Amino acid sequence: MSVAWSQGAKPDQQSRPPQPSTAESQQSTKPNSEPQTFSPAPSQPVGEAKGPDDGQSRAGKEWRESLVEHAPDWFVALFTLVLCIFTGLLWWSTRKLWKAGEDQMRLIAENALTQSADMRASIIVAEDAAKAASRSAEVAERTMVLNDRPWVGVELQILGPLVFTAHDCSVKLDVTITNHGRSPAIRTDPHIEFFVSTQRAVEWRNKMEDSSRSMIANMFGETLFPSHLKIEKVEFQGEQGGYFER
């Protein structure tokens, strides 16, 4: 049996052993009775007395120790939280950037369609302007030709009666050629023929007109300047039944 006392115990409590009760003493005095042992009530060990301040300090100490032990876990959790927030912000920025790029591509497509329509309209307008310019050039060319080309007038005047002889006939004509245009007239030498038959005269005139259109070089005649008169006196002689030629 061991007994321990606290330091706060009084001196008389340390020197005085525990006294048994009256019933216990009576039982102990009975003969042929078995010996009984009594143990004193355990007291609080020395140095282990706990108060409310000690409990709070122990709890704080345990909390600090737990915080220190789990510091890596807390750092990992904090880093994970920051990483999640950063990932969310990055996703949001990427989504906004993708949406902005999609809007930009849509705007580019719309602008391309608009520019294509404008380009087609501009091409049509340019083609119309080119056609109008070509027509204007043609009109200007025709106007210039009509204004600046030589306009040659021919006047014939019979100077005397038709004279018949035994072999031929003759007549005297006065030919006046006038250039009414603004540029010189070339190949103005008159070529006059006299026909007794009207139909033959018309056919010959058409032939000569076709020949004059196909002429390129100045084969005959001289240049007649504007407002310049060219007067020639012509006398025809010819046999009866034929045509007269100068």
C-alpha cells in the first residue's frame, strides 16, 4: 500500500493516520474475524493540480502545435485556392478574348461583304463611265470631223448652147468648186463626163463615186483651201450616139 500527500496538506494531517469508524472497530475486535485493510482516499498528485488557466494554455499550445504541424497543408491549400482563382480569371479572360475575336471575325466578314458590294457597284459605275467616255469620245470625234473636215461644193454653169456638128456635139460649162469646211480639201480636180442616156449617166456616176471612196493616195487634183474658189472652163465634144468627155 502506498500513500501520497499533496504539498498543500496540513502538518497534523500528515502525522495523523486515518481513524477507522466505530463499526469497523467493532468488527475488528470480533474473534475469528478476517483482517481487513483500508486504503485512504487518493489525493491529487503533487504538481498535477489543474485549473482553468492551465486548460486554456494547453488548448492554445495544442492549437499552435497543430497549426505548425499543418502549415505545409495550409500553404498547399492556399496555393490551390490562389491557383483556382487565377485559373478562373484566366478562363474568363480567354473567354472574353475568344468572344472579342469572334466578334472581330464577324465584323471583318460583314465589312468584306460590304466592300465587295461596294466594289461591284464601283465596277459597274466605272464600266458605265468608261462607256459614256467612249461615247463622248466618238461624239467628239464625229463633231470634230464634221466641224473641221473640208466641205467641197461644186457648181456647174452652162456657158453656151449645145452645138451639133456632122460628127459630134459640144457644150461649154463653167465649174466652180468651193471648200466650205475648216481644213484643206485634197483631190479636188473635177472629172466631168457627159452622157446622152440618163440611165447610163447615173450608172457611171455611181461607179465613179465608188472608185473615189476606195482611193487612198492623191492620184489627181490639187489642194483646195477653205473659202478658196477654183473655177475651170470646160468644153465637151463628142460623137452622136456616144458620150462626151473633155
